[in-house]
Amino acid sequence: MIEINNLQLTFDGKTILKDFSISVKEYEKAVIAGESGKGKTSLLHVILGFLPFQKGTIHINGKELNAKHIGEIRSLTAFVPQEIYMPDTSVKNMFYTPFLFKNNSAQKPDQETIEKSISLLGLESDLLQKNTDEISGGQKQRIAIASALMLNKPIVLLDEPTSALDENSIKKLIAFLNNQGDKTILATSHNKTWIENSDKVINLDLYGKNA
Amino acid sequence: MEKTLDINYLNLFLGYLLILIPILIFYYYKTGLVKDSLIAVARMTIQLFIVGLYLELLFEYNKAWINSLWWIIMVIIAAFTIIRRAYLSLRIFIIPLIISLIISLVVIDAYFLGVIIRLDYFFDARYFIPISGILLGNCLRTNVLGLNSFYLKLKTDKIRYRYYLGNGATRTEALAPFMREALKTSFNPLIASITVIGLISLPGMMTGQILGGSSPEVAIKYQIMLMLAIFASTLISVVLTILLANRFAFDDFGNLKDNVIKEKRQV
């Protein structure tokens, strides 16, 4: 599903990854772990074509990551960054934003499904009526995760989804994500509980090489 | 038509004494604006005298090619000024800006001068030069605000742009919210000024026409047409510049190139 071979990633003059190869199989729940600055977020960004890499190849669902296939690859992904800034809008609008794109409009869920989904993540349904400025970063991120999963994309990429959560919320999130049998999930995280509960751990401390 | 009273040079010199008021206040509050103010007034004087001389020539000859040449020079100067003031890349924006300014001015000039005023001689300097100049001045201001807002937001808020792309948005879909915000930023001041026009200030062209001997009724009609023309031409130029420049401002993966805008200062 995600195949990375001999990747070299240099960023701001610093080699973050060298001869880096991994494979994440279909439906696997994988965690990218490692200390800060080891390139966890950069790796997700490379997979999504946001950052250029210098050497190696990346294949997503058999398609090589290049300018020709990038649109097709992004149509297969759902992505939640660590921090989401959506000014001047309601949480409900924020939830529905990805469903406004032509690619996703057929997946638009009804209110009941949304409420059910966010309650599994430990969120109250009245949160949807609030403004995005009124909720915490962790709540915003869980709303974005629920939204991303309802897009029904085969690949879900999550950047530090546990960073703003307490241990109880983390457990709920892990249970929720592990229940997504038909999706391949690749997430960055420092969290021990998640690392222990994932199918695969990609530890960048073992790969990373400073130039 | 009654001719406007001339200001003799001695009286013009007396007029310059007005600058003493801001200079003394700036000096008293140690604003550091004294030198800038004096330079600005000196530049204004020199520029306007040079333009005055040139306009005398334009009005005397009133030839289509000379007037068009002046028009093109104004467009090029405006394009360079927009790029400098919006902190944009000259290489990426100069051609899109010149093209979009030309298109917006040609369309609106043609409609204003050809369809509304129905000039017998389209390139008549008396109409062609000042109306194009006012349109261009407004395009300049609005483009600086709009382009700066669009590209600076994309650069500083790239997480949001990436969030859209990473969830299957096309580049056009991912850029749409940024276009919306840029249009709001750049057109709010213009809409506000249209809303209060005549109530808190008499617009420049209308004042000029009344001083020049036109009746207030004629001046009002011109002013209304001018505001509508400004609205349309500025909108065409901002949207067109962004659409054209976007062909060069992004890499093959839809990422904004690093050199598109200098982040150092905001407008």
C-alpha cells in the first residue's frame, strides 16, 4: 500500500533521512515514532507530495509518487495535520469542509452519523454548534479525525493525533482507529500506549542520520 | 464653460506653507516622519510638474499612438509598483500583471469611453488619459492588497492549504478559500468608500469636474460611472492576475514556490 525505497530527504541543508525504506501493508495501523526533529511530520509531508525528496522512490497503491500521479494519490488519502486553523467558522462547517470537495461530496454523512462518530472519540455533540475559536486544539483535531475517517479513503495519514490529548482520550482514539478495519492508517506519535497497540512501529531514531 | 481660476506661482508657494503644520507636529512628537514627509512633497512636486508637461504635449498632439504609448507606460509602471509594494517575485508576476492590467483596462475603457460616453475619437487624451489613470491607480491599490493577502496567507497558513490537498481537494478547490479571503481584504475598503461616497467626502474626479466648470449633475453622472468602472476593472485585474500567476507560482505538486513572496513585511 505504501512502499518507500532508499529515500533520502534533505531539508534546510540537513539530511533527515538516508537510505530509508519501509512498507506499510493494506489495512495496517502503523506509527511513525522518534524524537523531535527526526522527520516524522516531514515523512508524512513527503508521502503527500508537500516536500520534495532527493533520492529513492515512493509508491502508494502501486502508483509512483510523482507530478503525474499526485492528484490520483491525494484522492486516496485523508490527512489530519497536527494543528488546524480554520478561522471564523463553526465546528460543524469545519467538519464538513472536506466534503465540499468534488472528490468527497458523495460521502457526506448525516448529522446522526457524525454525532455517533464524535461521541466514540469522547466528544459531546453540542460541540458542533460552537465556533472553532471556542474549542481546544485537541478537540479540533479529533473533529478533523472523525471527518477524515468518514471520507472513506483507503489511506489515512495523521500527524501527532495524540499530542494534545489526555491518556483517557488517547485510549478512546486508539480504539476508534483500530476499529477502522478497511483503512490503512499511518500516524506520527510519541505516545507509548499507541506504539504498543499498533501493528507496526517505524522508529526514525533507528533510521535518522544527521548530516 | 467658465474657465477654472489659475493659481499663480507666488500663491502656490504660499500653499506650500501648509506643509509646516504636519512637519511641526511630526517634529514635536519625534515621529521620525519629517524627512519622509519632505521627500514625499518634493517628489510629488517634481512628478506632477513632469506629468503636467507631458500631458500638455499629449493634449496638444492628441494622437492615438502617443496616448496609447503613455497608457502602456502607465501600465508597466503600475505593474512594477504593485510587485514592489506587495513584496512579490518580479520574475513570476510581471507578465501576469501586465497582461491582466491591459485586459481589465481595455475592457473597461472600451465600455466606458466607447459605449457609455460614446466618444467620436476613442483615444481623445482629455478622456482616455485621466479615466485610464484613475482606473489604473485603483487597480494598483487593490492589487497590492489582494495579491499580498492571497500569497502571504498561502505561505503563512500552508497547513490549511495542505489539509485541503491531503483530503482530496483539487488545487483550485484548495485555493478557493484563500481567493475568497483575498477578495474580502482587497475589496472591503473599496466597497466601504463606495457606500459613503458623497456623504463624508466629495470624490476627486467630481471635485475636479466642478472646479473645471461642469455642472454638478454631469459631474455626478461621471462619478457614478467611474465608481462602477473602478469596481469592475479592479476585480478583473486582481482575479486575472492571481489566475495567471498561479500557473508559475506553484511547483508540479501544487506547492507554492518559496520565492513567490517575501515574508518580511506585510502591507
